[in-house]
Amino acid sequence: MSNAEIVPSFDDEVCDYLEIKLQKIGGDNVGLQLLLTGSIDAYNSECFKRRVMKVIAAGFVRLSFMMSGVDGVSSTGVATLLSTSKGAYWIRWGDRYGEYAIKNQRCI
């Protein structure tokens, strides 16, 4: 399944030095895994944030960021990850709040 089939217009904007592949997870249609390759820094953090907010606006509030392909995260990148987590957390579906996980990160 392509990114556009999961979140329409997700790939309309491309972030420099960062590739994002979307993959649905779970059977509740609100879970999404984002497979990241590249880096998150001052050059692409705003683009990254806009794309994650598109995912949240599309109704996905259980987000799992797979970081094994990430080469580096600057302090700006860390701040962006934290700010997008607030967007997912404060959205309710049913009796639960959104969930946000960062997985497979490497020490850099």
C-alpha cells in the first residue's frame, strides 16, 4: 500500500534528507507506523512536522516511529518529535487518548 493510499497528499511535500514510509498497524484503523530513513534536523524539521500533522489530521492517533534508518537527530529534531507527540496524545478515540512511540533508535 502506498503512502498516498494511506494518507492522501502525504507525499506532496518531500523533506530534504528524510524519507518516510507509512504502514498501517493494528486492526482499528487509527494505528500507523512511520519508517524513517535519513536525519531530522533544522533543515527538515518543519517539513517533518507538517507531514506528521497530516497523518494525525487523517485520523491516525496511534503512531509508531521506526528510527532504525535514522542517521542523526539534532536538538531541533528532538524538539519536533516532542511537539508532534502532543498532537497525537490529545486526540481521543473512544475512551482512550492517542499513543506515540519511538522505536529502534540508535545511539549516535
